[in-house]
Amino acid sequence: MNETTHRSPRQWWMLATLSLVQLMVVSDVSVINIALPQAQISLGFSTANRQWLITAYALSFGSLMLVGGRLSDIWGRRTSLLVGLSGFAAASVVGGVAHHFTVLVAARAAQGVFAALLAPAALAALATAFQETKARARAFTVYGTIAGAGASIGLLLGGALTQYWSWRWCLHSNVVVALVALVGVLSSVPHDHGRHSRGFDPLGALTSAGGLFLVVYGFANAVYAGWSNTATWASLVGGGLLLGLFLQWQRRAANPLVSLATLTQRSRSGSLIALFLTSIGMFGLSLFLAYYLENVLHNSPLRTGLLFLPLVIALVLSSVMASARLLGHVGPRALVPVGMVLGMMGMVLFTRISPSANYAGNVLPGLVLTGLGLGLIVAPAVASATSDMRVHETGVAAAVVNTSQQIGGSVGTALLNTIAVSSSRRFFNAHPATTQYLSGLVHGYHVAFWWAAGFFAVGAITTFFLLEMTPSLDEGGR
């Protein structure tokens, strides 16, 4: 007990550092979104190519996550964090000074590569450092709050940087954050030399990275080229085949990249499903609500980011008042399904928006309910997904957590965008008058929000039956 008390200040400084790392990685997905129009004018690339600044990051980040998780187990958390932060900062510098579109895309891809090393290493370090039940619940509440609010914070930061400085600062700002995090890692994360009892699995790394790359690319391509595009289905089918081969190989490999028996444990599976389904709904919310606030209600980029703040505030309050106090006592089953129901209700409320809607009456209630729901979902699900893991497997477990969120985001963006566009097109065909254009757009958003509500409903039912009622969070990192 004395040792734990003595280490507490260092542990909480470590938590602040790891949360900062997570914020940088998560917000970088959305921080560039608002800067895209200004970057397009500056570098002169086409609207069709604009998507690659988002896709390049998502592809490398999502496809290399499992490899990054295994490397963090082999190298150790501290080394992985130092390498990842240095590489991420260097890639951000290159992107920030880029004067050619190709260089900027390459820099975004490099950011994704190092993010795939950072995200699992940070979460694994957290999972092994906080093992006592109450401290673990508090730590994962802070970390989960950052993870859940990261996309909204990215929109706010991107809007401010773009409006008052330059789109280049959306990249340069990462350098400042990475330098602060480097100091934090050096001063708070203990030396660990990794676990060499299990070697690296080259075939597993190749098939998992290739499969995830094709799956993420397939869904990303569907957003822009549509579901009838040959490349979309070729990528999805090819990715599915490679992931099937990966799973078969993991059953026979001497040093498997992922221990399937551990990851298919009932409560862990429920947590991963919760994070996957939540990411589908949240990426849809970020996409359509940002479009609605900026393009339909004509808010500026900065104001659009500020209008998402109630979601962040509600998420923080929910995490602090519920997750932090209850998770260590009642376990995830008492929290996550309730959060899913609140998320579903928030999505239903968003179906009330209109071209002339009032923000306070038609948008704010949905943001608050969704934020309250996220506060009950993310931290408990992440804590449950990484509990009861051996120390030398926490890196891969953390990678699977991040992968489920990344794939969920890709699925959500592609699927819900397709549903919204198709619904709007049918509305336009039925109402050809040009005055109905905004009504048609909003109609598409309505249908997408109903689908997102359905995903949250499925999550509520699934997690109620899969998650544990009593916590086992104090056994993590054994």
C-alpha cells in the first residue's frame, strides 16, 4: 500500500501524459476536416482528391494497429511511446510545410503509421500501471473521456486554428503537443524492456495489416465512389479473405500476433462490440451534424466546433459523476447498456432537425443526451476490454480496442453516408422543386440518424447479455 501511495503522483502524471497522447491521435482524425477547403485553395488540389488527406491517415492507422500493439509488447511501452511521438511530430512538421499535395498526403500517411504505434502503447501502459480497482476506474474514466470527446475537440481546434491562423497549424500544433508528451513520457513512464518470451509473427502481421487496409479502404472508397464501384467490393472481399486467413493462421502459429482464446472471452467481446457500434454512431453524428450546422444553418467553422461543446461537457459530467464512482463497484454491465440507450435517444432527437431548426430546441438536447451516454460507454468498455490480460499481451489487447473503434468509424462513415445520400436522392426525385434542396439534405440526415439509433439499440441489447455485472478490473495487468 505504501508503494502504491508513493507512486501515485507519478502515476497520475503518467495518466495526464497518456491522455494527451490519446487526444493528439484521436483529434487528428477530425482536426484536418475543417481545414480542407483552405488547404485545397493553398495547394490547388481537386475536390475529388481532397478525401485522401483523411483516408491516408485512416488507412495506415487502422491497418497497422495490431502490428503496433505487438511491437509495444516486444519493445516496451516507454520505447514505443518515444519512437511514436518523435515520428508523429516529424511527420506533422513535413505536412505543415508541404507545398505539394503528394507530400501532404504522404505526411498524413506517416502520421497514421506512428499513431498505430502510439495508441496501443498508451492504452497498454495505462492498463498495466493502474491495477487497484478504484484507481483503475478513475484512470479509465479520464482516458475514456478524452477518447470519446477527441473528435469534437478536434473539430473545435481545427475551426479555431483555421479561422485565426492557417490550415498548416492544424499539423504544426501536433509538434507542440508531442514535445510536451515526450517530456511526460521521459519523466513518468517507467523503463520496461518488453517481453521477449513470444516472438514476432510476420505472416500474422502481413495478413492482418493487409486485411485491415483493404477493409478500411473499401469503406472509405464507398463514401466517394459508391457501393456499385468495383474497387469498393474488391477491397472489402479481399480484406475479408485476408482477415479470415489471419484468424486461421493465429490458431496454428507458434507465436500468434493475437491470442484468440483471450480476446473471445465473453465480457471482452461485449466491450469490443460496444466500442465498435458506438464508433459507428459517433462518426455518423460528427459527419452529419457538422454538415448540418455549417452547410444548412450556415455557421462558421469555429462556431460549428463550439456548438459541439455541450456534448463534451455532458460526456465529462457523465464520466466523472457515474463511471468514475460506479465502475469499480458495479462493473460495466450496469453502465454500458444504459449509455447505449441514452445514445439511442440522442440519435432519435436529432431526427427533429429541420432547415430552419432552432439549435437550443432541436440540436442541444440530442447533444446532451448523447454525451451523457458516451460517458457511460467508453471508459467502462475500454477498461473491461483490457482487464484480466497478461502484461505481455496488453499491447495487442489495446490494439484490438483501437482497431474496433477505427473499423467502426470506417463502417459508420461509409454506411451512414450512403444511406443519407440515397435517402436524399429519393426525396429529390419525389420533390423536384429546387426550393426543396435543403429539405432533401435534412431528410437524408434524418434517415441516417434513425439507423444510428438502431445501432445503439443493438448495442444496448448485446452488451446487457455479454458484459459482467460484477467488476474484475483489479486483475488487469497480472
